[in-house]
Amino acid sequence: MKRVKYSKYIPNLADDVSLDDLMDALSNFLLESGFEDELGRMYKSGDDALDALREAIREALLNSDLFDEEMREQMEQLQSKGEMDELIDEVIGRMEQEGFVTIAPPHDPTRMSTTAGSVGQDQSRQKPAKFEVTDKGLDFLGYRTLRDLLGSLGRSSFGRHDTRDTATGIETSGSSKLYEFGDTMNLDINATLSSAIQREGLTLPLQIEYSDLHVHQCEYQSSCATVLMLDCSHSMILYGEDRFTPAKKVAMALSQLIRTQYPGDTLSLVLFHDSAEELPLSQLARVRVGPYYTNTREGLRMAQRILQRQRKDMKQIIMITDGKPSAVTLPDGRIYKNAFGLDPMVVSQTLEEVAKCKRAGVLINTFMLASDPGLVQFVQKVTEMCRGKAYFTTPYTLGQYLLMDYMNRKSKTVH
């Protein structure tokens, strides 16, 4: 006879850890934006070593508000017994299994290389294992940031860019109209059949003619092309305040907002520093600031090239910065830099680019994370020239201002 032996069930604490809450608690660590200067000094370095992730998880498990009092006591007991590392390894295993992170094994110097070698530093020491946040993890962080920001705004739902015009689309919110060539075939069955019956009477088969066709009307919703210009100069991480990580979170939240609520809109990302570059949004969270100047002009030039490719009703640039322009690219490709005051050449060439935006009908909205006189003077000039808005805010209220501005902006009327 087969026997079954029962034992007391001991729950696995690793299974009780909410990965959603844990990722939220780790968001600042996973997105941190520091750099190392020429002297080797670290400014809140973005450490991707697995040991750094373990320590961040340990801090979150022991000191955050993820658990109730009973589970907190169990965590402290594990810590006192020296068994916390096993729990952390299990949690990391779950994070990898759920697709939030990927783990790269440590480099083995004894393995035979398939590439040509070169003389360099001593490679006898084994390099530590690394981790990387996956696209799923980044999407999740963007979603949580967006949810938290909308919650702070007191909005449980949000609309789109509505106008006074009506058009034939998928969402119906108005009366029907006779079909015209070019309309979306969003057929109003009742009105179409009613028209045919009025013309022919109740006969079978019912002949429907072109003049009977009616389509639903819906509110016209304009499409908007947005380029987010993000300053990654060294001032975004200096002076004891990380301004860049909150800016990255807001950018990720804006991407989530557009993808889920405004699918007809587009969002592109431009980083500006000594020069400027377009970056895929999927790489945003991995960006680090550096010992750079602020080449606002080059960022505007890059943004305009991107917007020229877009066929949208509205085109706008959202610029997040904490400093006045301090660099321009010369015709021969060299970078002219001057961080002291408002350099006349830098300012004049930057404002020339603002004027080009104005002539192209591109709106510029600027969100400043500092309020020094030089920056205020420059931004006021940009606002006067380009019918945009300027917001002086902090890294922690940036998201509220930016999302409110985006959602409340009225699109232009299209006839």
C-alpha cells in the first residue's frame, strides 16, 4: 500500500515578494545616470554588476514598505542568520524568469578566445557577472511612472487631442452623414438601410445604391509629431542632485502615454550635449550623462530634421534642460565651447535655429530644471519667438507639468 507522508508547509518568501513592487522600489537604481570624470571620480555611477543589484535588492527588502510586519520580521530573521543571500538569489531568478532582467555570466579568462589578441591590461582576474534591464522591464517602469503621475494629477483616465471638427473614423460620437469619396467606410447600417427602404419600400431583395450609404461621424482628433530634446550635459547630475534620472522617467512615461492613448502620435528622442544624436526610445533608460557642454542649437537642428520626415497636423519640440546653451558646432565640425555667461555667438546661432523652427511651424515648449538668470533670459527669448511655453520646475514636479501640458494642448483646427 502506497503511503503519503505529510509535513508542515513552509512558505517560500521569494514567491511572496511582489516583483511589480520590487521593480518600482528599484527604479532609481535601475535608471541611475551618473558618469566618471577624467580623474576617475564617480558621480552616482550606473553600476550594472550583479553584486550591485544584489545590494539594491537587499536594501529594498529590508528597508522599503513592500511587506507587512510579519514578513518584515521574517526578512530580519533571515538577515540575522546569514541566509539573506539565498533569498536574494531566488528573487533575482524570478526577475530573470519573468523577463525583467537578463543576467550575463562572468567572463572566464581560461576560455579559448576566437578573436585576435592584443597586449593590454592584466585579464587574469575574472570579471564580475553583469545584469541588464530588458525592454519589458523598461516598459514596466514607464507604465508605473505614468500611472503614478496621472494619479498625482487626479486623473483616472485621459482623452486625446480633440478639435471642433468632425471626421469619419472608428470612434463614433456624432450623427451620421452621406458617404463621400475618401471617407473611412465606418458604415452606419441603420441609416443606410433606412434610406434604401424609404426609396424602394419594404421589398426583398433590398437594392442599396451609392446614394444610400451613410457613415458614422466622430470627433476629429489631430495627430502630433513630438521630438523630446533631453539635456545630458554634466550639470544634470552635479551639485548634489540627480536631475537626469527623473527626466528619463518622465520621458518613458510620455512614451507610454502616446503609445497607449494617442496611437496616431509619434515620439522621437534627441539627446543634446557637446553635439546631438537621435536615440531609440528603447535605449533611453540606459543613457548616462557625461562631462559635456550644452549644444542646444545642434539639438534643435536634429529635431527639425526628424520632424521634416513626419506628416502630422501638429509638430512640436519638448526641451528638458537645466542650463543655458554653452556650445555650438562650427562649419568645420569643431565644437566651440564657453560655459561662462551667455556667449554672444552661441546665443545668436541658437536663436537663429529657433527662428527656423518658427518659420516651419514647429512649437517649442521648454521645461527648465534650474532658474539661474542666464537660463531664464535665454528661455524667455525662445518663448517670445516660437509661441511656445516655458515651465520652471523641479525634477520631481517635471512629470506633472509635462503630462498636463501634453494632454491639455489643443490641436489646431483642420479644415
